[in-house]
Amino acid sequence: MTTLDLVDHYGGEPANFLDVGGGAKADRIANALDMVFSDDNVDSVVFNIFGGITRGDEVANGINQALEQFDEIPKPVTVRLAGTNAGEGMEILNEDLVTVEHTLEDAVRRAVQHADAEEEA
């Protein structure tokens, strides 16, 4: 819920919220992205992952694999990882496919900036 509050705080309007649950393997993330990308109200996607049991490196691999399945990524994607193996995950993320931020505030701020740019386009 903090993520949604921060989107509002930084001037955005949350269009959707989706919890991909533990594990976050590529097929689950790809399915989630299909749903989110198909929502016309979504201009930008922010992944806010705090892993206790879920490992950041597994999530990062899942995000990379899921995004690689798209011929063209229809909306900008920003990722913030924290928790178990977050450092490894941040290094794994393909920065050609996503914007990587190290804090939740920075990730949300960047996602709102991406959304504003999408709306102007």
C-alpha cells in the first residue's frame, strides 16, 4: 500500500495494483505484465519487490525473461528490489529493458516521470 501512497504523493494516479506472489518466476511475471500492459489506464509500471523468502536474484531473472518475451515493451518499467539477494538481483536486471532504482521513493518518482512522459506522447 505504501507504493500506491507514494505514487499519489509524487503526483501520479495509481491505475492498478498487482501482487505476483512469492517466487515471481518468468511465466508468472509475463502473465502479470500482459494484464497490466493491456490496461489503457496504465502509463508506466513500477515493480516494488521486498523479498524475505522470495530472492531478489530470482525475481530479477523472472523480470528479464518476461520482458524478453515482448517484441516491444509497451510501457516503461521501473524496478526496485530490497531484501534477500537484492544486490545480486539489481546487477542481473537488464537495464536495456528496465530502469533500476535503489530506493522505493526513487523508483516511484521515476515511474511517475515515465507516466507523465507517456501521457504527453
